[in-house]
Amino acid sequence: MAKVVSFTFNPFQENTYVVYDDIKECIIFDPGCSNVGEKQELVDFLEQNELTPVRLINTHCHLDHIFGNQFIAEKYNLNLEIHLGELPVLEHAPQSAAMFGISVDPSPKPTQFIEDGDQISFGNTRLKAILTPGHSPASLSFYCEEDKFIIAGDVLFHGSIGRTDLPGGDYDTLINSIRTQLFVLPDEVKVYPGHMQATTIGFEKKFNPFLT
């Protein structure tokens, strides 16, 4: 059974996720660790639980989700994986950081790209990549059918949705992604978003004001 552990990092209060199972391999999604203390917190957790990171994945490449890309890639000798459509967003990160008056370590360039429908494997766990654009040009969500959870990036939040006023965002596209890609999943599926607390597909169908 896969386990999901979240860390809330950086001034944007972004959720970084470590997903692992009994084999002790793990995937790190959206490492937002932006300072020494946050990086050490993540490393300490991995070491204390004897986990081996085998993949580094960004659901999308907005600034708050990539602060720790370089650190994780170098420390664990991992290649960055994203959707090809997110590459312009990744490359624009230094300019985005400058707009906020902050800096970001240069992210490594991806060496391979994830496409809609790809199976992401590690240990005994399989995740399905689902293309869910709208918040960003080519955001990916990662669904574990067996354990009924999804790593959803900034697509769907508890009682809210991702903002669409950033470059590459589009409100109608985002709503369509949620309705056609996420709301077709079972109600009990747990949603792990890029910000705020976790939720479920069933709860958002009933109570999300943007979607009811």
C-alpha cells in the first residue's frame, strides 16, 4: 500500500509530497523546499524512514513547486520529469522569481517527458498520469487506482480551484479538466492538492462552489 506524506514549504505555503510503499522506494513530487531548514526537513524524513528517491516529478512548473528541483536532483542523482508543455513555464522561473523579489536555484532541465496516460512505476506502486491543464499549460495529476488517491497539483483544492490568471492559465480549460478528468474518479478518491488540506472527489462534487 502506498503512503503519501506532505510537507508545506516556502513563502507560498506549497505542498511537497513524498509517495512511497513497503519497498522503500519513493517519488518526490514538487519539491518546494526553498531554504536550508526546509531541505534538511525533507532529507531527515527520507533518512529516518530509509527511503530511496527514484523519481523527481513536477506536476507543473510554477515557481513555488520547483524551488528544490536542483537540490533534489543533485543530492539523489535524479532526472527531472515534467510534461513537455510545462517547459516554457520552467524556463521562465528566474523571471517569475524576480517579480516577487526572490531568487530560485536554476532547475535542471528535464531529460524525459511524461505524457497523458503514462504509467509511473516505483516499488510495488503504479500511478497513472492524467493531463489536467487550465491552471498551467500542461499540468499533470497522478492517480493511484489501487489506493484511491491522486496527486493533483494546483488543479483542485478543498472548496476551491487553481487560479487561472497566470500565464498559460484558462478558466474554462481548468473547469473542463476537473469535470472530465477528476470528477469521473470514484467519490472516495483522496485529493492531495498543491496547497491547503487534502479533500476528496465526492466532497468537491457536492460542495465546491466553482463546480456545483
